[in-house]
Amino acid sequence: MAKFCTKCGKKLEDGKPCDCEKKENKKVEEVEAEVVNEVTTDYVNEYIEALKGIFTKPVDTMKKYAKSSNFVLSLIMIGMNSIIFGLFAFFFVKESVGLVASLSGYGSLFRGHNVEVPISVFFIAVLLMIIFFFCLGGLLHLIGSALTKKESDFKAIMGLVGVNSIFTTVTTLVALVFLFLNGWIAILILAIAGVIYLLNTYHGFVGLTKIDKNKVCYVFTGAYAITLFVVCYILPKIFS
């Protein structure tokens, strides 16, 4: 008597299982891969659009991306910035010997001198930058909520922090290039970029929240000061 598959009804050959499950699994895998590709493409397109906007129309771009719906995209933006900063920190440590030596007038003695830098410098720098962004966003959320006595949108604030990080991602890449040409110019680029980042984030925070404008400065300054204290003083002690 002929046997049939209990799932698809296909006639079975003697001693051979039906291949319907394999075909079904393959279809599922193909659909999942297609979905992942579509999502990845969407994120890439959004990132490119935000990249263009943050340099041409920063205010409009902040309004568009400082939303809780863009939280995942903001994490990608922060991750990109942190990785680029980690690369800069790694190569900066290698080049810093010459920079420090030039201050004392002995730069020529160190010309061509190679410094072995552990890869841990890269990972620590990435971690510090991620902590910086989340600490700043979290404190803006907490302090702002405390002052207004209303729960602010943490994801929207992180969207603001994230979209502005695109600016420092690009400037850090530029600074990385200049690091091999002139270290002091690289440092100057980062310093200017940092100031612009804070100004953009401040103005974006003003537009995003309903905090009294007379108090916004104190909220932002307090959040930034505590963030710097954590990143520049507490965390180095932990890592050391």
C-alpha cells in the first residue's frame, strides 16, 4: 500500500522521507534573508540622508530624527561614531610620542620611532565613547524629567544625541587623516567639532523638550559636566 506524507500529502518512496520540510525551511530562510536585506538597506539610506542633512539643514534633521521611532538608528549612529573614535584614539597613541616630544624640542630624536600600542586601546576608546553618549542622553532625560516633573522621552533624546554624532563621525575621520600629516591640526579639528556637536545638541534639546528656557542651560551644563566627570575621572580609575 502506498504511503503519503502526513504534512503535504505527497506520495512517499519506500524508505525515503519527504523533502517538504527542507523546502519549507529553505523558503523561510530566503524570506528572512530578504527581510534582513531590506531592513539593512533602509538603515543605510536613512544614515546617508541624515549625513547629508546634519551638514546642510541641521535643525530640520534634528527634528526629523530626534524621535523614539529612530532609537535603533541612533544606536547605529552612535556605534559608527564610537568605532571611528576608537581608531583615532589607537593611532593617536602611536603618534603622541612625537607630539609630546615636539613640545620639549626633542621631536627629531623620535622621528621614525614606532610605538607598540595594545589593541585594547581601541576597545577601551570605543567603550568610553559609547558610555559618553548614553551618559549624556540619560542625564538629559533624568534631569529634564526632574525639573519638569514629567517623564521625558529617553529614546527621542538618544535620537538627538545619535543624529548629531554623525557630524563628529565625519570630522573624526578627517582628523584621522590629518593625524598622519599634522597631529596638532587633527586635535584642532576634533576640538572644533566637539564644540559644534555640543551646540547642535543643546539647540536640539531646547526644541525637543518643554523645559523652561531659563533652566535649559543648567540642565545641559549639569548633564555634560557629570558626563565628563564620569568618563574622564571615574572610568579611568576603574580601568586602571
